[in-house]
Amino acid sequence: MDRGQLHKGQLTSWQMFWLLTIGTTSTVVFVSPSDAYQILGYGGWQLILTSFIISILATLLAVKLGRRFGGSTYVGCSRQALGPTLGFIASGLLASWYTFAAAADSFLLARAMKVSLLIETPLEAIFAVGVLSVIYAVWIGVERFAMFAEVSLLVLIPLIVFLVTSPLKWVEVGNLAPVFTFPIRAYRSPGFWLAAFMLRVHAFLYMLYPSFVNQRKAATISLGAIALAGAFFAVTFAYPVMIFGMPVAKILLWPFWATIRVTRFSGFPVEKLLYFATVAWQVMGTISTSLLVYCASVCLAEMFHLKDYRVSLIMLIPVIIILTVAPRSYTDFHSYWVRAYYLLGWIATIIVPAITLLVAVVSGRRGNSGA
Amino acid sequence: MVRRAAMHSRAAMHRPGVRLLVLCSLVFLLLVTLSGCWDVAEIDHRAFITSVGVDMAGDDKVEVIARSPIPRSVAGGGTMGGGGGGGPTFVLYSAKGSTVAQAMGALGEVTDKSIDLGHLREIIIGEELARRGVGQILDDIFRTSLADATAIILVSKGKARDLMGISPPVEVFPVAYVERYLHKDGLDVATSARVEVWNAYSMAWTPSRELFLPRIIGFRGKPPKGGQGGGGGDGGGQGGAKTPQSPKSQDRLVISGFGIFRDNKLVGWLERNDATAFVWTMGLGKGGYVVVDISDKVPGKKATIMMTYVRVAKRVRKEGDNYRISLAFKVTGNLQGTEGTHLVVKGRRGHEIHKLIKERTEKKIELMVKSMIHKLQRDLKTDAVSFGELVRRAYPREWSAKAWDDIFPGVKVDVKVSASITELNVLH
């Protein structure tokens, strides 16, 4: 197979850093703080810390696999390490996770848009526009939409700084107390470990590793992205508690989103911060969903030996649409979809790749140009 | 075949004309779907609700009275006397339901326009309904994404319905009056504070806090004898050309004092000095006036101090099984008047009077705060000052919402005030 045609784009370290960061923070930020409050309450920061450590280990695993198999994608690694059949299954799991994650992101984005801005527009219409944007972004290739992500920082960074600093006047730091609570019982619950799959930087690496211009810096760049994403998660965890208090933060659907709802600028051209937030999130969400769909398309294209990932993209889109519209309510989404997303994430992006590396090490298999 | 199709599509995509077509199609689709004009929801087909009053209607229903501005009344005339061009500036709708959400939905039945809550800025809860509980109302309003979470929420003395038609003559729309009343950052209002929907929701559903809401009282303008004056006496802000003869001849809305709740039910009011002490203790404001009696040193004299800075540090500690709260106030004030007693003209005399005023101010503030806390502990039996939150933070393992209801009335509170009288204005 001609890998060069599949991976036309080469990503600079700077582009990769931002793609990984945006891909991690864009939409899961809606869900993860709620899990932290509900599972650990005031000690929710421990979930962020745990997910931070897990993500670092998983990232090192992804980099190790990439290096061992000469800069291949995960499809190539698993095929060489596990053999064609098991490798196909392992890659299939990863492609399924990308697809599922893209559907979950689309679901959240469309709902956020409807709730905050386009209240009377049917969800399907909002979703259709989102899908078209994602198709276009993926179609033009990772290199191009990485440039878009790079340029969008000019809008995103000031907006995010603005979003985080604006509700400061409502902040009551004491609401975070008691910080040092260690609900050990929570550590034994499956919910805690499921939710610890929060920072998904490593998951992108499996397919984007060959696109790095400088693959030696892959680990450093990824760890940087994890650090920034982790810091952002910490902010999204702490902010709603400092403003609403823990009892209310626990029952908010999207806690960080709710903090934006309470800020208003009298006489400002756009009075409600919500409009700014929506723009920022739509840009970030489009980038992250495009990244997930791109990874899924490339993964499937490699699995089926297609020369162009756009063919698998075309086949993938109906699946993503069906998965996105399948949950009939937010309760369905939160009860089943999010848990399935976590569970599949653990299996496809951590457990199976770890087994793959283990088998490769034990059997001494490595790629042609592996280090 | 699939590969050939893919290669063909890639080649086609790279043609500039095709890419332009794709881009144009995308832009067109964005225009159609994201312009916000779905189902012909034109601006003149909407009733923008700016204020909502909620009252009990019978034993188990609520009534919602909604105020919607009439834009043409602004376009057609000036802003005097509560009405542009002499006509009403707003219209009132009302509907009933088992819950606020249902009653709000039923508003659509009484108008040809679509009800739009995007500009909701004020919610007034009637006294009777507040005494029965506001938890459900807050939930109904905060939950809906259509309503603005930063809308002001108030509790009325009497029925909210009686306030909805009152239009103070200085503003075209009554909601603007309330907004500006609570938005000003002056030092003259220390008996009320702005509470927004999200604020109230947080207080209502945090077990270590109790809800409080600013109180609003309305006065309908009484036309003076002989039919002269009276601006905006009728609902909707009628007529503005007549000169008011007295404050009572015009519509008035006064926001002063607080409605205090226990378990989300109104149990009483804090007024005047108690309300001011509450504002200071909760860090809601810094203004207000303190008048101290210095007649024992300067016969027949009083000193008035305008507070310009108030800060309070709160601490909780345990003494045996009991909690003890310390409130340390640091205040700064300007001397506004001493009825002709000049302070520091020369020598010790002025210095002594200055010191006396400072000490009396400290004592007065201490008494005001203690009186307010006494009222909360003994009369209203509700922790509106959120001492429970202090205890929860300091002793999280011991704190229990249920037990706190019994503990709060017996909590010892120490108040210490340190005052500085910094400005004397233009007289010694």
C-alpha cells in the first residue's frame, strides 16, 4: 500500500501541539467536570490528576509503538505485531472509537448551538451544517485543516482568556473547600476509572504519528498538549464550584457552560458572553470532530487497503449521522453514549494497544525501520 | 472500482471551479440554516417579555403576569412621564397554571405574538407565593435556556400583580427603572442589593445557605385634587405632560429591604438598619449612612457619617461543642454633618470629638449588625447570613444541614468594628 497517498500532509510541531490540545479540550469539557463532581465531589481534582497520569502513560505507549514500527500508524503496528486478523480487529476497535467519539462530539456541539443560539432551528439543520463543515475539513486534508486550527488560535485564545476572566467577579474561592477530601470508596467504583479516560491526546497519536515532521519530538509535544488540556480541565472543574457552589455545580448539565450564562456586559456590543463562547466552541468542536473523522477515515482506508481515505470518509459519514441522531434525549446520551465512549476508549486506545506493544516486545517484532 | 471513483473524485475536487462550487454551496447552506429566521419568527411577530410577576391564584395554581414593551410607543414620541407620545408603553398579559412553566407557556394563548423570553430582565414574586415556597419557580426559570439567567429577581410586599402596571415617570419602561436602580454603584443605597436568577438558584439549592431576595414595593400614583399632575398613574405609563404635585401623585417603585427565606419559604423581612447591616455583613455593598448621638459631649448634637468602604472578615471557631463566629468589620466613612459642631478647629477639643464620633460609629455599626443577627437567630430562625457555609468549610466532617437549623439560633457571634473617619468635606 502506498502510505504516501494516505498521509499527504505533514504537520509541524506547532500545528500538532494545537491539534492535539484542541482535539482533547473541545467538547469533552462539557461532560467531564460533571463526572468529577458526581463521583468525587470536592475531591474531584483527583479524577483530573488520575486522568492526567493515565493520559501520559497512554501517550508514551502510543509513541513507543510508533517508534518501534518505524513511524507506522496503529494499523501497521497492530498488523505487524498481532498478525493480519488480530491486527485487523485491533484497528477496527480503534476506528470504531474514533467514529463513536466523532458522533458524541457532533451531538454535543449541535445541542450547545441550539440551546445557546439557534433555539428555533431544528437540531437536524444545525447538525447538517456541522457535518458539511466536517466533511469539507477532512476532505481538504489534515495539513490544510491544521492550518485552519493554527489560524483559529487568533480567535480562540483571546476568546478563551475572555471567557475565563470575565466571570471572575462572581468567584468565591472558599466554595472549593474542603479540597483535601479523599473518598477512597470512589476509587473502587467503575465510574471513576471509566471517567478517568478524559484526556484523549494519545488516541490521536495512533493515526497522526506518521504525519509528524519531527517524530522525535512526538512525546514532548504530546506531553505539552496533555499539560495544557489538563490545566484547562482543572479550570473547568474549579470555576463552576467557585461560582455556584458544589451542590449546584453537581446538578448543572454543562457546568462550565453555565458559568458563561451568568455573565453579561451592560452596553457591550454583544451583551451575553454565551455568544462568544458558542463561537469558540463551534470552532474548536469542528476541528476536533474533523480530526476524529480524519483518523477514522485513514484507519479504515489502511485496514481495507484503499488508496484514498476520502472513500472511507464517504462511507463513514452515514454511520456517524446515525450514531449522532440515535440518542433520542440527552438522558440517553449521558447514560449510555458517554459511558460507551469511555469504555470503548479504554479498550481501543489503551488496553489493546498495550497488549499490542507487549506482544511485540515479547515476540521481538518491530518495523523495518524501527529503532 | 472504488479506487477509480476515489481517484476521479480527488481529481474533480482539485479543479478550482468545483472547489468554488463546494464553498458557495456551504456558504449558502449556512445562510439558510443558521440565520435564525426559522419558521418566520420575525421580530414584529414576537412579544418580548421584559418582566414577569408571579402570584398565587387560589390554593394550588400560580398566575404569571408578563409585561411586554410596545416598541412603537418609543419610536413615536419622547420619554417624559413614562410614555412616549402619550400612549401606553407596555402591555400586560396574564395566564394561570399549576406551575410557573405551565403558566408561562399559557401566555401564548392570550396574544397573537410569540412569547420571547430572551429579554426577560426582571422577575417579581408575590408575597403569598413566596411564603409557600419559591424552589419550583427558581427551577422553572433557571432551567430554561431561553430565559436570561442574569435577570433580577425580587420579592414584592403584597401581590406582584399590583406592581406590574406601575410605571415610574422617569423611564419609558419600568424594567429600565428597576435595572438602573440596582445597577447604580452609588453610596446612597445600602438597603438592597441585586440578586440575579442564577444567584437565587444557587442560594436556594445550597444546603449551607438560605435564600434572600431584595424587596420591591409599588405605589400607584394618586391624582391630586382638581385633576392636576400625576405622571403615569394608569398602567402602561399614561401621559407625561402634567407636572406632579407631590411624590404620592406619581407611580413609584421602591426597592428597599430584603425578603428572608427559610427552606425557600419567605419568613420575614429585613428593613432599614437591619437591611443595611445585612448588606455590609454579606459584602453586598459599601454605602449607607450612620447617625451617631454625641449630645452627651456636645449638647443636642448628632453626627452623620456616610460609609464609603466596608469590609468584613469572617471566622469560625469551636468552643467545646459550640461554634463561635467572629465578624471583624473595617469601615471608612466621611463626615457629612454635625449640626454646626466643628471638630478640629484647634486643640484637644476637636480631636476628642473626632475620636468620640469614631467610637460611636463603631458602636453603632456593632449594634446594627448584632440587632440584624439577633433578628435572624431569634425571630426568623434562618441563616440568611450563610454562617452555615463558614462552618461547612471549616468543619466539613461535622457540618450537617439538618442539625444546623437547630444550632444556628444558639451560635455566639462576636462583632468587632474598626472605623476611620477620613473626610470632613469642606468644614472642620
